[in-house]
Amino acid sequence: MDTKIDETISVTTTPAASIPHSTDSDNDNGEEIINWEEEATAIINDVKTHVAEIEISKVLPSNESHIYMNIRTFEGATYCIHVSSMGFRVVSEMYNTIDEDKTEVNEDEVYETPYALLDKISPRYVESFGNQLCKQLLALQQMRTEFKEEDEEGLEEEEEDE
């Protein structure tokens, strides 16, 4: 009996972890209607193990075009993040705040995913993500080893029966 183990490793993220691209346009100016509360919740669930704290701002107003999130990195830095269909951008280094110089959007400061933003602002995010990936690879390797040992035991038993 020839047994093959699929060696494909995939790192998955929730579709909501990148900027959603909906084809629905329900408002007057043609912008897509997105439930930003759901999107933010999905983002939080994706990255919460790689930051010290992340939450939806309860102070800054959200609407159908954007939401604000507060993040504290493992380094202790705090940020208020504006999330919209344009992307993710830091609007302040204090929770629930928008700095005056951040009201205009500078495209160089907009990140397509929360991972790209966190990669820029938190070296320990990168370390945490890498450690999680290593653990997953080690678990996969362990499973392969155990599976191979079981397969070899089965072959030995078949040979003994012959």
C-alpha cells in the first residue's frame, strides 16, 4: 500500500483581513456598503494573538465607509487606525484620537492589509507571526513522522503475515 502525505502548507487568513471588494453599490455615490463592525471583528480575530491589545474604538464614530480601531503593540506603542475601503492607516499614536495632520490621506501611509500595517509598526508582530508559523510547521512535521511510523508498522505487520 502506497500512502502519500500532502505536503502543502497554507497560511490562511479570513477574507475580511484584507480590504473587502464588494460589487454591491447601494449608496448614491457608488461606494460599496460594508459592515465595518463585522470586518473589524474579523480583523481582530486574525491578529489578536500578535498584538497586546486590539479593539474597535468606542469613542470615534464609525459609519458605512470606515471604522476606527485601537491597537497596542507588544512593544507598548499605541495607535488609532482608520480602516476603510482604501486600506489601513495610522491616524494617531493615541487611542481614540485623530491627529490634525492625519485628516488628509497620504497614499504612502495606507496599507492594504492589517498585516502590512503591523509589519511596519511592530517588529514583535513579525516575530510573533513567525513563531506561530514555526509551531505550525513543527506540528505538521510531527504529524508526518507519526503517520510515517504508523505506515511502516503496518507494512511490517503485512510482511509478517505473508
